[in-house]
Amino acid sequence: MASGKIGAEAALGRLTGWIKAVGERDAIAKTYRFDDFNAAFGFMTRVALWADKADHHPEWFNVYNKVEVTLTTHDVDGVSDKDVALALFMDGIA
């Protein structure tokens, strides 16, 4: 998969429910809400397994049933196709 920088705006055109992350860096963000902590943690576990195989890991924060995710590719200092692939995977299992 290509890992060149595509930018947040290009990525957002390919995704649903994602926004440009707050701040000046090139990143995208989304908040997922689940029925309870167990469902949120299960989501994070599935994402962690996929992300580890892809060697591309999210920045995230979890409190009870909410998972806040920020994606950017540090190697290219911005959003890449790797972020879009991870976002699509997360949307698919959420």
C-alpha cells in the first residue's frame, strides 16, 4: 500500500463521519460510541490486531463507551493511504 502523503482533505473525501483533527497538523479524527465499555474495548482490540499487522497504529483515547481516534502517518508527517485504510477498517467493524 502506498504510504505517501495525501492530506486530510483528500482522505475526508473518501470517508464518512471523519473530520480534520483539531490543531495545525495534518490528521483526521473520529469519535466512536458503543453500548458499553466491553464493546468499546472489543473494538479497540480488533483494531489493535489489524493495526499491528499493518504496522500502522492509531492515536486514541478511551473512556467507558467512547473511543476518540486520531490518524496521521508520522513517516510522511501527514495523512496517507495507510490512514484511509485503517479508518475504513474501523468504520467497517464499528
